[in-house]
Amino acid sequence: MLLFLVLGDVLGSGIYALIGQIAADVGGMIWVPFLIAFALAFLTGTAYAELVGKYPRAAGAALYANEAFRRPFLTFMVGFTVLSAGITSTATAARAIGGKYLAEFMAAPPVLVAVVFILLTAVLNARGIEESARVNLVLTVIELAGLLLIVGIGVHALATGAGKPERAFELRTEGPAPLALLAGTTLALYAMLGFENSVNLVEEARRPRRDLPRALFGGMFIAGTVYLFVAFTCAMLVDPDTLAGSGAPLLEVVKASAVPVPSRLFAAVALVAVANTALMNMVMASRLVYGMAAQGAIPAVFARVLPGRRTPLTAIGFVTVLAVVLASTGQLAGLADTTVVLLLLVFFVVNSSALALRREPAPPGAYRAPTWAPALGALSCAVLASPLVHREGTVYLRALGLLAFAAVLFHAQKGVGSRFRTRESSGAALQRVSPPSD
């Protein structure tokens, strides 16, 4: 069950919406950025697997940063950066909803579709966590089925001699090849995100120190393998220029194949996958805002709940407004890059925390990463987050704007630092503000 929960968290809208953008960067070698992204995510995954064994509490990166560095401001900023990444990811998914997949059913302005979609997601979020979890389970099965369909199309094409497999080994870039591959890797990394949320399942597991690392690495491996097959199939069946110019790249693959799959059916599957990503990020972000407010880290108004259903109405409204603003002012690739930059900062801190805490002995049976893995993980995060890789200045403007807002909240809220003075009190507080395990 842990394995499927991790897998469901990793699979999402990235592969459905962004593979055409990656083709624009690297041509037919779409699978290479996915392979690099998987390797880099795996390095950071080793840090998470080690730290969750030492500190089996559902608080994630903020807890690890606090244990390692004991700096209230850093702890708060890490938590708020995770929150911000959830909101930008929701905005990314909302922009993807208004693309060519929806065009199979109706024509509408992408920004309007994004705003309406975010509002509908907020309504479902406000109804309650149980309803959101049930919807998530169904949507995860559907989105996995869609990706396996693409893999099946690729196997059928290879068996029948259709397509051009050699095209998957053609690298076409406008600038230096290494920078183009890194730019494609950042977008591919967006599709791998979600593995970091698995540490919030630690308190649900019977044998967390043994089982959670297995589920984490297993889920990442399965998702990475599926992504590689999907990327290879795309390059084999569709010209990279066509993929790059399409807002529904996987739909182009379905149309180009000899497998009789109705276009509208697959478009509906893709829309489900994108919707699932947005829903889970909205749930996570709103509960994190509520938890931070309940602990006094941000103004108490964000802890208000809806009478009857007890859902955090003010927190949901806050993340909804931010998501609407971002979706209305940003483009698909730029919003995805912003999400990745924010989480790369978090991953850098997590890898650094793993290195700083290696002096503490691991409990019996806990996973221990080789020292080089979190070291390379921290280095790779620093490289991928640098301005050399991301071409749009707006990516950094959005990220810096969100972080500046977090800094203002921290300094405006009196007494927040006292909640992180001791390990015991900080662990309990962070435990209560962690995202929901679903």
C-alpha cells in the first residue's frame, strides 16, 4: 500500500503536459532528461530515506532542517517554500487543463479555464479531506492507465515496425547541448516530484524504518521506468517539432499510432491526470497553511474552519487566491520551472541536513545513505536551480516574491521563534503542521 501511495504521488500532470516542452529543448532525445531527472531525484531520495529513519515524524523537510541547523527562520522558510511549491504546481496544472486536451471537447480561453478549474478544486477541497482522498484514489488509477496505454502503443509500434526508433537518439538544440539537456531536465524533474511527500506517511506505517525506504525507492523506480518508456514512444512515433508545438503531446502519440483509441477518451484521461495533481497540491497547501496558523507561525486568521465540515476555509481561500494570480500571469513551462526551483531549494536543505546529521547514529534497521549520495544531491540541486539553466527571469521573480512574502510573515508574527527552541517542542509543532498523509 505504501508503494502505491508513493507511486500515486509521483505520477501526475507533468508527463502529460510538459513532454512537448522537453522535445523543444532536446529534439528526439526526450528520454535523456527523464533519465537524468530520475538519477538526481534518486540522490535526494536517499537523504529523505535516511532522515525519515532517524526522525520518524510526519513533518518532512522543515523538521529535518530544524534538527540539523536549529534556526527558526530557516525552518519556517523551508516549510513555506514547500507550501509555495504546492501552489505553483496547482497553477501549472490549471494552465495545462486549458490546453489542447480540453480542446477535444470545447474551446475556451486558457486563463478563464484555469481560474474556473482552480475555483472548482477549492470547492471540492472545502467539502473535506475524505471526499478529496476518495477522488484521488480513482484519479490515480486512471492516470496510470493512460501512461500504460502509451507504453503499450510503443511496444506495439516496435513489434510491427512502425515509427522511427532512431529518432529517439537525435539531439537537436538551439544552444549548447549541456545547457539544453539541463533545461529539459528541470521540466522532467517536475514530473518526478511527489516522492518527497512520502515521508509524511511515516506515522501510518507499521514498520516505517524498514518499509518506507523500500516504498520510496520502489515507487520512484516504477514511475521513472514508465516515464522513460513513454518518452521513447513519443520520440519514436511523433516528430519532435510536432510535439513541441502541441499543447497535448501524448494525444499526438495516440493519433499517430495504429492502436484504435478514441482521441476524446485519451484526452479525458489526460485531463483527469492533470486535475489530480492540482487537487492533491491544493489539499496539501491549504492544510499546511492551517497547521502553521494553528501553531502561531502565521496570523491566526488562517486557522479558521468552516462550521460543520471543519475544513480550513480561510487557508483554502488564501491558497486559491495565490493559485489564481499565478495561473493568470504565468505560462505552463514557466510555472513548472518555478515549482522546480522552489523544491530544489528545499532539496538542497534536505541533502545538507542529511550530511550535517550524519554524526548522529542511525537506529537499528534504519536506512543509511552513502555519504556521496546526499553530497551529490546537494550539488545537483544547486546547479539545476542556478540562473544558467532557467532562461526565464520571471521564474526567479515568482520564486523570490513568494519567499519575500514568507519572510514578511515570519517577522510580522511575534513569538514564532519560541515554538522551535527545543527539539521536543519543535518536533511536536512541526508534526502537527505537516501535510495530510493522503
